[in-house]
Amino acid sequence: MPDTSLLESFANPHPKRNYLITHTAHEFTSVCPVTSQPDFGKLIFRYVASDLCVELRSLKLYLQSYRTEGIYYEDVTNRILDDLSACCRPRWMEVESRWSLRGGIDSVVVTQCGDVELGRTFARNR
């Protein structure tokens, strides 16, 4: 089971300003719950912090705790969003997972929480 106690946060140095933070994990691994084969993906985290930001070393360790977890793409993407948003309570957050090709099919899952209008503002300006 992934270990949420690994996640840490730190004080946002500019809590009154809306600014986009993007982190990308290029080598995420979990396990297919049906075949027990490894699933490889890239995770993209975008968020507008409130009072806290996620600490990157803790994020790396947390993500590594999924390496032996049998979990569907949709579930892992939403679970990570839930855990990260609980850790840093952002104004808005989006987690996008892009999965390596398997059986001729590639998959992308995008989920978000918080102020969706704020997220749209940043999406238009990317």
C-alpha cells in the first residue's frame, strides 16, 4: 500500500499570489492488477498552492511506494490527487498520467480538484 506518511509540505513563500507549479515524474511504475505486469507512466502535477507546497524528495519517495502496488490507471491517478491535495491543500491541482503503450493502446488520465476556473486560467496561458 502506498505510504502517504512519506509526503511532506513546506510553507509557500508567496501564499497571496496565484502562480502555477508544475512537477513531472518521468519514471512512474505500478503493477497491472490483472496481469501483474509492470505499468510505466509519466505523471505531471500542476497546482496553484495556497499556504503549502509539496516537498519534492518526499513526493519521489511516495511515488516509489507504488512500485509493487496492483492498481488501475484511473485509480492510481485519482488516489495520488487525493493524497497530494490532502498534503498541501492547494487552491487548484491537476494530476495527469500518461501510460506507456500496451497492446497497441496508450492511455492518458487527467483529474483535478479545487477551483476549476483558476485551473482554466492557467491552462489557457500554457
